[in-house]
Amino acid sequence: MNRGNIYVLIIGGLVIIASILGYQLYQARKQPQGVQILVGPNGVSIKNE
């Protein structure tokens, strides 16, 4: 392997890792779909999305 191929592999790996981490962050911040039941200091509230 020459130096150019190694750089392409490293950059490609970094792009894949960044894509996976970005998708995981998106999934963690995404609001759940459907009915939400929240229990808090003001009592129980039901939220339909």
C-alpha cells in the first residue's frame, strides 16, 4: 500500500465513525412518537404527538 491509499482509508474510517456518532446523537435527542405520560410536581399530564 502506498501513502495515498492509507490516507484514503483513514479519512474514510473517520467519516464512517462521525456518521455513526451523529446518527446515535440524533436518535438520543429525537422525541418519542405517540402518547407520552408525564408525572411531575404538578401531577400527571398526557401529551399526544
